[in-house]
Amino acid sequence: MAIIRILIDGYSLLHAWPDLARGKPRFSAKARDELIHVLTQYHDCIPTPITLFFDGSGAPDGTPKPVSSRSLEIIFSPAGRTADDLIERVAHLYRPYGEVLVVTDDQAERSTVTSLGGVVSRCEFFITEVLNTLQNQHNDLQGFNRREAEHFRRPRNDPPTN
């Protein structure tokens, strides 16, 4: 079965990715915004929808919540619920439609998702996948731009006009 959606535990991924938003606290709006930016770029390279979950209690009061887009759905858990609760529920609800990939370093969450028929990935492996995919896209674009630039540099052999 194909992966139909990627579900990401946002704070788990932020804690595993120290190079992202270097020097910013892992629960900061800056770190979340940088993660959203990178995942939006990643989604541009893959056809699979992504849902990014954050614990609602992780952001200080008054912090504006990022707005979901077509490429990336962003969900903050309500008071009294955790991102893990929501990920488990979504994994269960999507089960009839195909497999979901859950990205988290929380071992209990990984076990629960696996028991629900989902596929799990440690954050470290997912980060490597994201970085490799973005690097491949960058390389492809550079190659395309070089070919296009070369195409326009070649002298044209237009037939003479009468």
C-alpha cells in the first residue's frame, strides 16, 4: 500500500533537528516557522500530503498560530489533548484509505501507530530524507538552468531572409 499522508510530531522533529533555526528555542515561533518553511519546500518535491502537529500548550499565550496551506496542514492540539493523541486518532481514521507515515521519536507513539497499521520513521531518518530530497531538487534546478543558459548562448543559424 502507498503512503497516503505524512503525520509529523512537530516538536519531536524540532528537538531532533538542532541545525534548523540554530540558536532559537525549540518551542519558539521562529523554530516552528523555519520548520514549516522547510516542510513546505519538501512538499513541493513530493506528492504526499503532510500534516504537522504541535502540542497547543507548547506555544506561549498570544503566539499567532501558523496558517495551513494546500501543501501543509498545521494543527495545534486543544487544551487537555496532546499532539500524540491527535496523531493516533488521524492514523486510525486514515487506516481504511491506506498507510500513513508518522514521524516521531516518541517510542510509545511509534508502537501505538504501528499497532494501528501505520508506518513510523524516526526523526533522524526523516530529516535525512528531507535534506536529500531538497538537495536533489536544487541539483535538478541547477542543471536545468545551466542547460537553458547554454541554449540561449548558442549562436542561431537563422536562414537568410530574401
